[in-house]
Amino acid sequence: MAHLMFYERPIALNRERHQGLRLEVRPDHFRFAARTNAVPIASTEFVDVARDYPIVFVGLDGGPFNVAALVGLRDGENLMVDAAGVWEPGTYVPAFARRYPFVLARTDDSERLTVCIDEVYPGLGGERGDPLFEADGRESAYLQRVLTFLQAFHAESQLTTEFASRLKQLGLLVPSRLVGRWLGMAALR
């Protein structure tokens, strides 16, 4: 599995192996995002994101462009996550961060996407939180909501990548530096 931002050990969910697994969202839930200065966003989030963060287009010449919410000015700095792992109250949390510890990812050489979970998330266990599977092995109502969210976010992200790449192709994005350091970002002309 390719490296995924925020995920230490993503593994594919398996109804037999993870039958008794529960997820409890912990008070320090956003600790995983404390060391990033930009969080990818989908175009459907632009209005909500723009209320709280600058929106930047991120990419390298010749590669795909994406869009991100700028949450810090220095490498490894997220001004929205405090030392206790809490996102700044009253500010928008991008879907990319809200999906954690779940993610749709390709495993091995497959083109199919699989629901994965970061097995090191401290809120995973067998005693507390929302069950991921029912006793008969079916996805729980909680996991079904997560799946719907992941699928929608994935589709929106694909469209956003196409949108950003099209802006680049039309010459509407120009390279830019932020705080004297090249971040591969671009600004609209």
C-alpha cells in the first residue's frame, strides 16, 4: 500500500478479523494532524474552508495538482490543532481529516479501493465505542455511514484533482513560494 498522509499502519478491514472491533473517537482525536501545514480538500468544501483558511493549489510541474486548506505557515505546523490534539473549536475541519482513521485505498496492485483503518489509532478496541460489524458479520450502521462518507469524499476528490489540473493546463496557476520556502504551490493568475 502506498504511503498515505496521516496513516501509520493502514490495514484493510476484514469482517472476520475485525468482527469485535469498535471505534471510540478520543478527545485527542486530531493529534494525527498536528504536524501538517496543509490539508487536502475537495471543491465541494471551498465555501466552508474559505471561511477559516486560505485555499492553495498544490502540485509540481508535470504532476497532478490538488487543492488544500493552509492550516500552518511552517513545515510541521498546524495552528488549528492544539497540544491536546483538539481541533480549534468553531473552525471547519476538512473532510480529509474527518475521515481518519478510515480511508479508501488501493491494496497491492489492485485498481479496486478497499476500506482501510489505521490500526494504531488509540480509539480502536473491543470494549468501547461504535461497533464496526454486527454479530452476523454485516457492516454496522456506523460503518455504513463511514462507507458512504468515504465514497462521496473519494469521488469529490477525483473531480477536484481534475479541476485543479485543468486550471494548470489553461495556464491559470503560477508557481509561488510561501514564507521563502518552495512548497510546490500555485496561485491563480
